[in-house]
Amino acid sequence: MLGQIAYALPFLAQGFAVTLWVSLLVVVLSLIAGVMMGVGLVYGPAPLRWAVRIFSDTIRGIPILVLIFFVYYGLPAVGVHLESFWAAVLALTLFKTAQVIEYLRGAVGSIPKGQSEAAMAIGLTFRQRLAYVIFPQAFRRFLPPWINGVTDAVKGSALVSLLGITDLMHAINQVIGRTYEAMPLYILGAVIYFVVNYALSLASRRLERRFSFIRE
């Protein structure tokens, strides 16, 4: 068993690097897009709010695996051709963006309206109210669920192996095809995913305690 694991480690390390790269791209791109669209959902004009709401509800209502296959197989039908790697990143980013929109909407919506009204009363502009009053308070509520969502992105990245991308999961299956020993490698893969996600969960709980309003 130890010999099989030693043989598999170089292949798994390469696959794990791809998993981390996919997860990083999805997290960063979805954060940028989700925050922008979330602000539009809360403060934008009615047409923009409706567009963002339809996008968020539609994407969150589609299973992520269906979304991946739709982007990879469906977009070429309308003339958009993406490599499997970028098709997977796009699909996961769309799904994660819809979640970030809801994180931001909930965080900003939890701020009492009196805060914004008080800032307006002292002459702050809309951008100043967001930068100095709303966002600093909303950040405390946004961060813990967002960190938890990052763990979902890492776990969801395992689905990219279905498009032939050699991530950690695909690397495990390749090694199994050579050694015909599935259980030790699946256990090793589960341990790797667990360590990464458990570390993120610990970070989430620590940040939640750090930014909580009520401390015991």
C-alpha cells in the first residue's frame, strides 16, 4: 500500500496543483463579478436589479454538473469554442458568482437603514456611504459565509475531471488505471480534500470569531 502511494504521489501532486489553480481562478473571478453584481442588485436601477435577480435565481437553480456540460457542449453550438479547462472555470465561476451575489445581498441588507440615513444626513455621497459606512459593517457578515463557499469551490473543482482535465480526481483515476488498486488512492484523495477544506473551515470559524459583534 505504501509503495502504491509513493508511486502515485508525483501524479497526484500535479493534479492537486491543477485543482488549486482552478479553485483560485473560480474564487477570485466569482468574487469580483459577484460583488459588482451584488451591488447592482441592492442599489441598481430596476432593470439591472431584475437582470441580476434572474441570473442569480437561474444559475443557482441549475445543478453544477449540468452547467458544466452546458458550457462545454452548448456554447460551441452558438459559435463559442472554449478549451475544456476554461469551459470548466467559466461554469464554476458562473455558479459561484450567483452565490456571492446572495452573500453580498444578505450582508448589505442586514445593515440597518438608519446607518445609511445618518451618513446621508452628514453629507456623505453615495460612494462615501458605501466605502465608509455600509461595506465595513457588511464585510463582517460577508466574510464567514464566503469562506465556507470557498470550500464548496474546492470540492466542486473535482467535477472538472469529467471534461478530461487532469486535476486531483482525474490523476487518481489515471493511477488506479495503472495499479488496479482503487481504495488506497481514493482514501488518499479524500484525505487531501479533507485537509484543504478543514483548514478553510478553521479559517472561517476564526474569522467569524474575529469579526463577530457579540463576543463571549
